[in-house]
Amino acid sequence: MKRRTFVLGTIPLCSGFAGCTGQFSDSRMISVTVFNHSERPYTIEMALSRTDEDISRSESRAFSGRIDVEPDEQTIRKDVAEQQQYLIEYSLFEDNSFLTEQDHFHYYPGDEDESGSLAFDITSSGTLTRRWAI
């Protein structure tokens, strides 16, 4: 009888620990915000790849997607990847067809703004510039 009481008495305690460990293991996520300061619509094809040496190229891809931004507007893609070091490659297309720029850069945790977002500006000349956290 005491054994049964002990086992039943520990169930709420164990489930309480399970909830607590979930809070500590949640990774912070990064979002991507793009501001279009031009009079043309743009599409960005963007890929975030982990730079770990011990994983294959196919396993390194954390995010790959398109971000469409209308003229004089902004687009936000929330929680695209966990906060960790990435190689970010992008291609910028005017009117979803004309390639205006293609480049890459490295992201390090802490480079995002206070909202957890990487922010970019599309200039009127069709280039993508990065806003740096202050």
C-alpha cells in the first residue's frame, strides 16, 4: 500500500518536471523582415544553411523559401530557423523574373534586432541591404 501511494504521489511531480524542461529547451527563433523602398515588386529566394562541419550538405539546410514584397511595403516571415550560426544565400528578382542581385553573408546569433528579426531593405536601385542591430 505504501508503495502504491509513493508511485501515485510522484506522477504529478514528474509531469511537473517535464513541463519545466520543455521551457528550458525551447530555442529562440529568428524571423526575416524585408522592406521594399522601390516602386517595383520584388521576390527574394533565400536559403539559411548551418555551417557545422560534421553534417552533410543536405542536412545543413535550415530554411529555403521565397519572400515576395510589394512596392513600398514590408513582408515578415516569422520563425524561419533557430538562432544559430548560418550561411545565408539570396537572389533578388525584380517582378519575379529579372535577377538584380545575388550574394551571401554570414549570420551570427545576436545580429538580429530586439524583436528577433533579421531586417533587410530593397533599395530603389534593386539591391538588398541588411539592417544591422544596434
